[in-house]
Amino acid sequence: MMKFLIMLASVFLVLELSFSLLAIKVFKINPFLILGIQIYSLFAYVFFVYQITSFDRSAGTSHSFYWGVGFMVLHIVPKLIVIAFLLVSHLLLLVFNGNASAEEIVSRRKFIGQLGLGIAGLPLLGIIHGLWKGKYNFKVIKKQLFFADLPKAFDGFKILQISDLHSGSFDNADKIKYAVDLINKQEADLFLFTGDIVNTKAEEFHPWIATFNNLKEFTYGKFSVLGNHDYGEYVTWPSNKEKQANFENIKGLHKKVNFDLLCNENRSIEKEGSRIELIGVENWGKSFKKAGDLSKASIGITKKDFKVLMSHDPSHWEYEVKEHPLNYQLTLSGHTHGLQFGIEIPGVFKWSPIQYVYKQWAGIYSHADRYINVNRGFGFHAFPGRVGIWPEISVLELKQKS
């Protein structure tokens, strides 16, 4: 812990000195404005360090810990943008000032400094919105997916998917009720939940059982799988017995809200004499727990069957599923949350730092006529907000390819 705090202090010291030097000495930004920013910075650092040093590994993350993270993001991201902008601008001024007078150089530097602060204000406002409203800015995203081997009876069949509740992070009952009502308004045949019902402990979901019991009945049922957070592996347990009891209780939560939990098993969905196969694996992640057993989950399934696979972590699709000889036509995942931070213009542009970790991180991806939908997540974790990447309710319509 001490080494971490020393490293953290060193990084922050470099950040603050860089910002102050560039902002005051180079670009003549008002020192009183910088002082106000630094006072907030001190508060953010102290609050964050307090959350780290007082963190109880046996209790798990708390709402105050999330806000410690939130204040740090609110502080660091705009400041990094200012530093990057001012450094690049300063270098450009050195190259292109030429024969400009001293007064002209000072004027240009001041203008660029003010412009830099203005540019930094955009993500600052975005983060404030994300902390206040963005985390509950639920979006219904509808897509049609075409398959040559989809049984005719299922042409137009609609699947509603949500993922990553992280119910231990919820802090607004009215917003969660609104989201459940929004789900109920969708015309879908089948409901699928792809994991992370809690952050760590089963008790986190207890206050929300009544709310999620208000989900309507879907004609072809409500099914679910486990995510990496559902195994209780991110806290310290007094004994393995208590850890296992928590895991069993988490699995029991699904039954309490009428979800049919699939743990490396499958179900047949029948309609008008035809069927599709629904397969659910436990968590399998390249860098996370590998409890998923695709072979076990697919017992009795053939290559010719039309298959919908629920697998929490999209890296499973990348490393095991997309070229599997059994031909899994559609996979539904979550896990990434789109990092809860990015820029997205639907149908035009999509970016988040998480894309440098996961090849499939938000939305629809395809490979050799096989598809995966990576749901952006229903809830939030660690950072108590969402900026540009909104909580998602996916509605996927299956269509026959003509």
C-alpha cells in the first residue's frame, strides 16, 4: 500500500507541477483561477487517498469509494487534456512565431491558454453530466440480424438483452423503476440477462428484488447467466465456506426474480414446430475467471441447430466461439460497459479506451456469418457515472436472409 501511495503522490505531483508551470508561467493564465483548481485538486486527492487507505477488503466497494473515483476522474481528465493541448500549442508557437514581437507572442500564448481551458471544459461538463444523469440515461438499441439458417417460424423473433446490473451500485430507486418500465414497454419474445447481477455480495440485490419482479412475463421466458462479479472473488472472505455460501445465494437471486439461470447448460425454445437452442455458459474471460465450459453447455446440440449463446465476456467469442466448428450463430455478451466513457455517434463514430483491450466492446460484430452483440451494460461500477456510453437495453430481431 505504501509503495502505491508513493507512486500515486509522484504522479499527481508531476501532473500538478506540469499544469501550473504551463498555465501560469507559459500562458499567463490567471493565478487565482489556477489556485481554485488546485484547491479542488487537493480535496480530490485527499478524498481518494482516504478511500483507498480505509478500503475494507471484506466489505467490498462502497458508494463513497465510487465517488472518490468519480472526483478523481473529474479532476484528472480535463487537466490532462489541458496539459496536452498547452504542450502541443507551445511547441507550435516556438516553431511558427518567427519574427513576431514579444507582445504578439504573449497575446498568442494567452489566447491559446484560454482556448485550452475552454476545450477542457467540454469533458468537464460531460463528466459532471455523467455523474449526475448519464449513468441512468437508458437507451433502447434495436437491431435486425439476418441469418440464412434461421427456422422460418422464428423470422421476426425478438430477443431483449440486458447485462451487468451491478445492483450494489444503484443509488436511485425511481431511475431503476423507470428502466424496468422501459423494458416492459418493448415488444420482445424472449428476455436474456448476461451476467453481473451484483458487484460482489448477494445482499446487494435484496433491495431490488421487488423492482425486478415487476418485469413482465415474456412469451418464451426469462433466462440468465453468471458474470465475473458473481463469484465473489473481489473481496476477502473469512472462509471458503462463506464465499461458497455467497455464491449459492447469488445463484438463488435469479430464481427470486424468475430468471432461469443457465450454468453450462442449454434449453430449447420451441415455436410452431420449430426450435432454436439457447446455450448459457458460466463466465469465461481471457483475463478473468474461466468457469465456462462450452462443450458441457452444448451437450445434445448439433452444428445444424440454430444457436443463441449467452456468454458474459466477449473475449470468449474472440478466442473460443467465433470459429468453433459447432457454428454458434449468435452470441450475447456484456462485461465491458464500454468503459462507461467514450464518444459515440450512432452509425457514424464510436470510440472508447476499452477498444484497446477488447476487440468487441460495444454493439454488433460479425465473423463468417456469426454475430456477437456486446451490450453496453445496464448499471455501472467503480466510476459512478457514464460519459458518452449510455446504459443499454438491446432489442435484437432475428430475420431470415432471403
